Amino acid sequence: MRPVTRWLLRLLAGALLLGGVALPAVQQPSSASDPVAEETTITQYVATFDIDEDGDLAATEQLTVNFPFGGKHGIFRFWDLHDANDPNARRRPEAISVTRDGQPDEVLITRNDRGRYVTARIGSPDVTLQPGPHTYVITYEIDGVLIPRSGEIPTQFYWNVIPGGWQQQIEASDIVVNLPTAAIAVQCAVGVGATGGCQAEGQGTTTLRIRTGFLAPRTPVTISAGMQMPTPTAGNRLPWAARLDPILGSSQVALLLVAAATIATGAYATVLGRSSREAAPGFPLQYAPPPGIGPAQANYVLTETIGKESFVATMLYAAERGAVVLDKVPSGWSITDKSGNAGWAGVDEVTLGMAALLSGPYSTFTAFNKDVSSGERLKNQLAKLTSDTRHWAGNAGLVVSERRIQLGGALVIVCAVIAGVICVWRPLGMTALALVPGVFAIGGARMLGTGATTRRTAAGRALWSRVGGFHRVLSTPSSIERFEFSGRQELYTAYLPWAVAFGCAGEWADKYQTEMGTAPPMPLYVGHGFANGNMQRFADTVVQDFSSTLDSAISSYEASQSSSSSGGGDFSGGGGGGGGGGGSW
């Protein structure tokens, strides 16, 4: 893979990872569901809010709740950690305690909506309450609730003394606020978006009192009181706004640990990925292929890849060596054994394995476009070529497996999956955690590349150097490296299978035409189907046409397999075992 392509893929993967991490910031809040009908009523809501000189709040809320029917277990109270007037603050309640009718009650504290709300479930699931009134006293503390202002009012207490989330109607309330200094510019409001509706007594003193009558469900009571005092150091503040908590979490220490782990794992994965790449040896010019190997083997040593080009090149090489004749037929190709078993005697073991495509000496195999049976045989033969070439390289001591990179590649896949899971489920309440496995996956992606899990031995590198030198001769323009064809024109067709395997058949043809001043010759090892004289670039044509036939036949076979598989055990033609087909050579 080219460096530019590799970097573009990394940038794309990085953008996808950052998009997944930032997803909570762009998600729309879920639409509110219809309120649940609340059977209980708060007959009396009495609360006291004490704010000390450090700006810390100690609250006591006494609620008399009437339960008209039996079967209820208790009440719940939740607190919103977000404060629109101070986005970086977290209004986290601490030291929560509850009594019911003067006795301690069971309390279960949980976090909800990705950590935004703290909920206290009050009561036992094993106990149901008697109908009638029950009195709950809830106490809690919140650090640093005062916010800074400017001008003549440097500090402000801005608070929902009755929050808007109570589902019950409230028949009467009595609220007392004790401030560290005298209150000025006091305002009181009842209802969402309201600017009035109540009157706070005690302006100019340190004690404010608010009384209300009937309040409908989900009706807040809000107070604002200014103070002429320096604003104390805020409590539970973070460098980022509260709306980013689902991404960054609610702990600086945790975020720093995530950042450190991301850097460490990313660096390790990058080093490990780079170690999977082999430095290329020198490629001194070679004017002939290394003896004893065929084009597929040479291309594997050069690129550690095996594909359709290697298949086509192998069949061309078998034809050039006199084992078969290739011919173009209407809507396909034919391959005919030319000289029986003797024709295969001079080829390498990988090319010899292609004889299995034929049914015997002097037989013919024809591959037609969109033919299912020939496509199945070609698919199997391509798989055999891949397997034979890899086994040859291993048995010849040219490559060895890199166990460390194999495990690293598997870890890359696992980390990519884990990163996606974290972005969706947000464990520990922060999607930034996905950066740790995600950056590892991106940094170590090279370990999934072609040839990453194997390494060439000393013998393999020596052969790599020779093959690379021969590739230079075939692929380099004549203006840079000449190839003297005079008196050796037959070398063009002899080396054509190698050029096809290396993917430089066009460059090899251009070199011949540049140096000889005429079109490349037609290979003698192909049949009359190419003898119509209208093909000036045989190499390009044969590769494209044979590859097209190969693709069409294999695709037809795979489509037949897919369409015939009904699944679930239902009967369908072609859906049983023993798939395959037949045909002639």
C-alpha cells in the first residue's frame, strides 16, 4: 500500500473514531414522554437552605406526602448535576440521608442519564406503606453553590428551592434560605420561564423566606439573591462544560489516565506495526528471472500477494513452457494440454499444480463467461494456487511466521470492536475511553496488511533482491533502463508471463515498442483466436479478457451458491450439500 493511501486510511479511521467519541455532543435529547399520573400528593413542603461563607450548601427538605392507596413503597428524589448558570460546575449532592416518620429509611443512590442525575430511591421494595400521610426528611450537602457576577452584585445565589421535577402537586410550601451576608436584589419566580409569582421576605437580611400555596406538578420555585462579598472558590468544577461529561467524564484524574493510556498504547501499536514492515534490499538489475521458480512464486517473493494476475501469469508461463495452449473462444477461454505429461516436466511445482485444472493429457478446459460449473473449478484452482505458493515459500525456507505480529493483528481487530462498543454503551460514563483501544487499532493497522504476519529469511531476502532487480528491468521505461532486444526478440514473449505477474505488462510492451520501433510480437504459445491481427497490445488484452472471464465465471458460481441456499432447512434446488459442477478442458 502506498504511503499516501495508508495515511488517508488512517485519517479516515481517526475521523470515524473521533466521530464516535463525540457522538453524545451531537445527539438530540430523547423526546419527553407523557408524564406518569401521580397518585400521591405533597401536602406540605418545608425546606431550609443554609449557605456558609465558603459557599457550601446544607439543605433539609421535609415533605409530608399523602398516600391515598396502599401498595406504594416510598418516594424518590433526584438531583440534576448541571447548572445552566455555571456550565463548568457539577451540583453533586453529598451526605444524603433520609428519615420517614422519624425513623431512618432505606435509600438506594444511583446515577442516571449517563451520570447527569443522582437519584435516591427511598423505601424498601419488600415493604409497602399504609395509606395516609407520611413525613420524609431529606438532608444533603452541595459544595460551592454561589456564582460570580459583576458590578455592584459580585456574588449571587440562584437556585430552584423547589425543583421542577416533582411529579406530585404541592398544596403548600414554606422555604427558608440562610445566607452568609445580607441579600440584595432578591427575585422570586413560580413556574418555568416565569419572572414573578412569589414574594421573598427578608431582603437586606441574611434570612429569606418564601411561602406558596398550591403548586401544580412540575412547577419550580426559583430564587435569586445578590450578595456584596467575594465569590468563594467554586466546588466540583471541571475545565469542561457539564454537557461534555458523557464524552470526557466527570474526573480530571480519570481523563488524564485515559490520555496517558491512549498515548502509550498508540505509540506501542505504531512501533509494533512498523516492525511488521520489512526494509527492502537493493535491487541490482537482473536481465533474466531467477532459475527454478515461476511467475507466481516470483511475485509472491516480491509482494507477498497472490491474485488473479498470478493465475493468468501462471497459465501463460505453462503455455510458454510448452505444457498447454491458450486460445480465445467465443464468450470465453480454452486451455488445452499440448504434449501430455511431458509438457509439464520443465515447470516449477506451483505451475505444475495448475495441471489439476485439466482432466488429463491432451484434454481441454473451457471457461465461459457467466458459467457456473467452470466458475466453480476456477475458484478452486485459484485457491489452490494461493495455498501452493504459500506452502512452497514456507517449505523452501524463504518466509517464516511472525507470531508476535499475528497476535498483534488479532488485538487490532479486538480493539476496533471494543472502541465501537464503548462509543455506544459508554462504560464509566465517558466515550473518551474509546480512544485507548481505538488509537491502538489505528496505530497497529499495519499488522493487518499483506505479508505483515510473515518475514522473509536471509534466503528469502536474497531471492527478493534478484526478483526485484528483474522487475526493474521489465517495468522501467527505456529512457531509464534499456533492454537490448536485438537478436533476442523472443525474450519479449518469454518474459511476458513475468510481466503479467508483476502487473507491468503494459510497461514491458512499451519498452519493446520503443526500442524496436514496432508492435510487440504475438506469442506463439497462444491459439488462433488471437490471430486476427487487430490486437496491438496482446498483453493488456489477454490479461483483461482472461481476468474478465475468470471474474464472470467465479461470480456466476458464487451467485448460484447464494441463491440456492434457502437457509433454515427449507428445500430449494441447489441448496443441498455436494455443490460443484463439471465441464471440459
